[in-house]
Amino acid sequence: MSMLKKNLTILFLVSLQYGYAQTVENVQQPPLPQRLTYQFLNDVSGKFSKLQQDITKKTSHMLDRMEKQEAKLCRKLQQIDSAAARKLFASNAAKYAQLRNKLRAADSGNTKLKEYLPHFDTLSTSLAFLEKGATSNPQLKKELADAKAQLQLFGNKMQVVDEIKKQIRERKQQLNEQLQQLGMDKQLMAINKQVYYYQAQLNEYKEMLHDTKKMEQKVLAILNSTPSFKSFFEQNGQLSRLFPSSSTAATVAPSLLGFQSRFSIQQAMTARIGSSSLPQQFSQQLSKGLDILGTAKGQLNKLASGNSNDMMPTGFVPNSQKVKKFLRRLEYSFNLQTQTSNRLLPVTSDIGFSIGYKLNDASVFGIGTNYKLGWGKKITDFSFTNQGVGFRTYLDIKLKKQWWISGGYELNYFSEYRKLEDIAKLNAWQRGGLIGLCRKYKIANKKTAKMQVLYDLLYQQQRPWGSPIVFRFGWTL
């Protein structure tokens, strides 16, 4: 009897929660402001249109390069074994023409994207939700149709290029197996690099989906706080069709109706384990399962992206920066440096800002500027003064793990000024040549701290002499 009461109590609480959720979801939220909606749709259309153009351009370029590399392999193989060359490269032109036609056909096809991209799913479902409330606004319906068309074209293009990528990888494997023992390492290396960077480039485009503008972030935040959208997303999102809840079981595809819903699984577990211990045991098992799933996901992602060691050519060290856009290779940083007073200059703090360009994963070149803030010569003479400005160039080269070699050339204005015209006096500018060690380490998500100990090679040429040892601390923005 006690077990029956326990189960009845659980069912009663669940039904109350479900009823409350249904009541909340039926509350109609005010629609998005029209200006905000139009700007959101315009941003989405522009973003996916640009991504499609970049993907098409990169894929076309890759196919051209691959065909040229195979032509070189064919000419070299003909000198060794003409029969083998004809057999291996007989239909080469037709194969690449077929791949190019496939890429062009993606602009007018209706191919279903098989890979799950979370942000793509969010945007697709958001547009479908907004479309439900735009029946009485022809202009809004047109803008929505344009945005949905761009998402559909992006899905088509991504699915087609994934298929092209698979065929290219198979072709690369075939060439390696046939030609590796014939002294064609240089040509094979070029093809292997081409395939590797193409796979990395596609992964970079998928990452760029998450580069959302403020307008897009604002609209999605508003929608995610709307109960009616949450209910709509639960019923129409891609994942909800694979893992339906009791409220969405009637709307999923018939082929998926054999799966148990979350609610039915929860009921069965409650009856089997007991309500008091269910949350704790379930959370423990869920945590273990997530750890295993995370490990498996990481391994699968490496294989899919071509970043695993067995996918890299022997002796090839990849440069992950090569596939990134110019702006994504920039590194913004802020740093501080303090110098003690002497008989001519007060205590000063250099507040610097710099922009670095990542040449590759192991070197960064940048330029910057700094402002010299004076604090006074003694504690009894405390005052803020403008003690100068400076311009910097720098180069960081990775030495080992977190250690880097840093060097740079600087121009510093070491004279107090009261107006900007004073800085134009060239005789007040002094040079500095710095070299030393730098340690970089992570302090937060995508943030890196930077500590430098530098030696100024030109400190004796400064008047008055500067400090030969310079300590700086900073972090990326």
C-alpha cells in the first residue's frame, strides 16, 4: 500500500507540473518588434549567403588544385609505368567534371543535410516559428521566405561538399596505396596537404555558424524566453524527432514512434528504483554516461575532421590558422608595465594595447601603442601627469609549450606634454630594441595571460638611460 501511495503521489506531482507547463505555454507572448525581426532576417540571409559563396569558392579551388596535382602524378607515373598510369588516371577529367557539376547542382537541389548542426537547427526552427505569425504580413512573409531559402541552400551545399569530401578522401587513399612505393612522396605530400586543409576549412565554416551578431543573439534570447517558442521547438526541432517526449510523440515521424518517450522511461525507472533514490542514482549514471559519450564524440570529431594523426601526411605539421579568415587570425591584447622614478622622470606606468596577426600556430606578429601615465616622484608628490606615448612592433615565436621568445622594436616619447602638438617634436622620441622570454597561459575561456621579461638592447642610447630589464604583464581581450 505504501508503494502505491508513493507512485500515486509521484504521478500527481508530475501531472500538476505538466498542467502548469501547459498553462504557461498557452500564454501568448508579445511578438518581436518589426524592425528587430527584419534586421534579424537580413543578418541571417547575409550570413548564410556569404557562407555558401565561400564554401563554393573553396571547394572549386580545391578541385582545381587536386586535378592539377593528379596530372603531375600521371606524367611522372607514365615515365615509370605507362600502363599503370592509364589505368589509374584514365577517367580523371570526367570524375572531376562530375564533382563540379554536383557542386553547381546544389544551388537548385533539395538535398537533406544529414549532419546535425545545433545552431543551424536553432535558426531553422526559429524561422519556422516566426513564419506561423506572419500570415497577415506579405512583406514579412517574403523576408522569411528569403531567409529560409538561404538556410536551405546552405544545407544543400554542406551536404554536397561533405559527399565531395568523402570522395576526395577515398581518392587520396587510393593514390597513396598505389604510388607510395614509387618515389612520388613529394607529389603525394602535396595532395595529402590539400585534402587535410580542405577538411579543416569545412570545419571552420561550421564553427563560423556560431559567430552571431548582437542582433541575432538578442532575437534568439527573446525567443528562448518565450514559452510558446520552447513548446514549438520541442515539437519541431531536429533532436526532438529523434528523442520525443510524451507531448511530441504524436507529431514525430512514424518510423520513430517505436522509441520510448522520456516520460515513459521516467515512470518505469521510478517504479523500479523508487522516487527517493531516483534523482541521485540517475544523475550518477547520467554523469558517467556523459563522460563516455564525450570521449567517443571527441574521437569521432577527430576522424571526421581529418585532425587525427593517421590522417596527416608523415612529417607534416598542420597550421590551423591557414584556414581561418583574416579577422579570426587577429589577437587583441592589453598590457601593463611600471617603471620607477629617477632624477628626471617620475614613476610611470605604460598602458599598452596591441593587435597581433597569427602567422601560424607558433608565431604572432603585431603592432601596438602605449600611453605613459605619471604618478609623481615621491609619495608626498602624488599627481597624475601625461609622461608620453609610444609605438611598438613585436614578434612572438613559440619555444616550448607555454614558453615563447619575444622581441620587438619601439619608439617612445619620454617627455611630459600638455597638448598633442608637443608630441610632434622628433628629438624627444627614443628607440628601444627588446628581446626576452614570454610565458602564455589560459586564464578563462578564449583568454590568455602573458608575462614577459625583456632586455632592452638600446637602453644606453636613451637620455636619460632607461632600465635594461623590462617586466610586462598582459592578457588577450
